[in-house]
Amino acid sequence: MAKKKRRYLTATMADGYVKTIGPTTDDFTHYWRIVAELSNGRTEVFWGHTRSLSEARRKRIATEEAARMRGWASFAFEIVELVETPA
């Protein structure tokens, strides 16, 4: 069995934030990010990567539940496609 190639994956968010993951051999396709505004005015950021767009979209449902449980004043949930980039 051939070894999988190690590669870097990059996500570029709408606000210009760039996140690079790697080196990895995993088949990640999408990056998600939650920017939560807490009731005290502070901000928390949560992020992750998934192997499909549908898997990333399911995180949105969990985020809505987390917002209620944690009492977030508001949140932004974003998904972008990961792009392979040179090392």
C-alpha cells in the first residue's frame, strides 16, 4: 500500500483570516469557524475541519444549541473550502 502524500491545506475566510493546516495526510475538504460574542462583550473563536461539506453544515446545528446553552449574545458561523498549498 502506498503512503499518502503529506500536504498543507489552507482556508481563507471572508474577512481575510488565513488558516493553514498541516502537514497532514487526512482528506479534509472544509474548514469551519464560529466567532461567538459572549453576553459580557468578550469574543470566543472555535474552529475545526471536516471531510465533507455536509459534515461541516451539521456543525451549524450544534452551534445553535451551544449558543443557547452558553448564553452567547450572538455568533457568526462560516464554512470555506480548503485548498492544497505548497509547503
